[in-house]
Amino acid sequence: MIRFSSLVACALGLLVGWPALAQAPKPVNLIVFPGGFNWPIWVAQEQGLFAKNGIEVRITPTPGSAFQLTGLIEGKFDIAMTAIDNLIAYREGQGEAKIDGPDLIAFMGADTGFLRLVTVPEVRSFADLRGKTLSVDARTTGYAFVLIEVLERSGLREPADYSLERAGGVLQRFQALMEKKHAGTLLLSPFEVQAEAKGFNRLANALEVLGRYQGLVGGARKSWADQNRDAVIGYIRAYSDAVEWLYVPANRDEAIAIFAKNLPAAGVATAQIAYGVLLNPKEGFQRQARIDLDGVRTVLELRSKYGEPKKTLTDPAKYYDPSFYDAAMKR
């Protein structure tokens, strides 16, 4: 039996500031594309950065953008690490799945896309792609328009010169490319490292063709983000701190070990190469998870050119709510 005096002592303890029971971390359901570009997320888990910021991140890999965005809009997932083009497409009624997300927002940046056009060994030039089929995740979202633009600037137009086929997210496209089901696809680093090691060819880096480009971002429904503001701020802080941790040279060996642990099929050698690619100062992970609004403008230009139904999109601020990021950067 609990004594009355003990109850009184506990009550007084709370009043005078005795240590209270620690609040359990808030669960956050995160959906991501599989790949090495999730390195900051793995670091945030391994280093306890999510827990430090009051959240427990539960990760679901997505087979493709339609599944990811549908689940995000329907509330099955809280946060998505996704191409900002996906968020814009579903905001504007141009998404692949027949569902709209009128309150989707980006709240932080992540990377420039790390987009490389990789082809089967037999295809060594753009001219070799004539009459061939290339793969995309979704025909109307994600990085499909980047691929179309890169090909157009190289003198190839659909459908006269090539065709596109849906094959799912980058992991699915990589596997299909390895099986030579398609002649080429856009891969996200470090998938191209594994492909080149097997004799496949890299024809182009998207940034060299397009200039600045915003790739992955942290996105959510604004209604959820507003109701869970502390969780969003905590996620930004943890992710940002993980990125900065990765850029510290002294952490290189531990970082590579974390990469290899989460992608055992890739191996340490690939992890070492990925370190140089994903942490390249010019096009690596965006420092402090800062979004590139000029890069978003490039996304809007491509979506205005190729998106259906046709819309002229010009304002990056419509799709990015900086209030969460600004609060996160105030320590």
C-alpha cells in the first residue's frame, strides 16, 4: 500500500521541481526512397539526434512516388523525403496518382538530386539511345522532366526518338537497368557508382545540364505540420546536425561504417566513393538542410514546360514554409 506521506512527498517534489518522468519521444512516420542519400537519416538515428530532439522516427521505404505521395496526403505518413517536384505536382493537380494534396509543403532542403543518366554498356552516347526505351518512376512527376529535358538538349525528343516506361523508384529502376530491361534511366548517387563498376555508362550529370536544381526536401501536409510543430522543428534540427556531422573530416570512418551497415550490399568500397560524391562541397548534401529557392525555380520551369494540365508556375515561396526551418535554426 502506498503511504499518504509518500504521495504528498511526490506531489511536493513535482511542485518544487524534482525531476519529472521523461516525456516519451513523439513517433514520426517517415517515408523515403531507399538509397545512400538517406545517410543523414541513418546518422541521426545512430548518433541519437532524433531522440535528442524529442522524436522517434519510424521509416518506411517506398516503391515509388505515387505510393509515397498518396500515403502522405491520406495521412498514413507524417513526413516524406521526396523530390520537391512531387510536392508541387500534387499541389497543382498534376500528380501521377489521381489524388490532390492542396496543403503539401516543403519545410527544409536536403540535396540537389544527385541525378545521373546511366545507360547499359551497349549505349555509349546519346545517339545510341535512338529507338530505345528509358525508365522513369512516374511519367508526370519526380525527375521524369529532368530526364526529358536532358535528352531534348541532346537532340532527342519523345516519342520520335525514344520512349519512356514506368519502372518505380530509384531502387527498382536500378535493378531493372542491371537486368537490361531498359536502355537507360536517371539514377541517384551512389547508385551510378555500382552501375559503373559493372560496365554501365554515365552519359550526363543533370546539374551540369540544368544548373541549380532542388532535389529532395522534407515535406508534409501543412495541417499536420502546424499541429506537430515541435516534431517538425526537431526533425529539421536532427537532420541538419547529421549533415554537419557528416561534413566533419574526423567522422569519415564512422560515417562510412554507418553507410555500409545500412547498405550492406553496397559494401565499404562503394561507401568510400559515395563519401566523395554525396559530400562534394559543390553538389553534395545541402549544408544545414537549407533549401535552394533558385533550384526550386528550375523545378518550376520544367514543370511549367512539361506538366499537365498546363500551368505557368513561378513562385517558389508557394510551396515552401520557412517558419519551421527558421525556428529550428534558433537554438
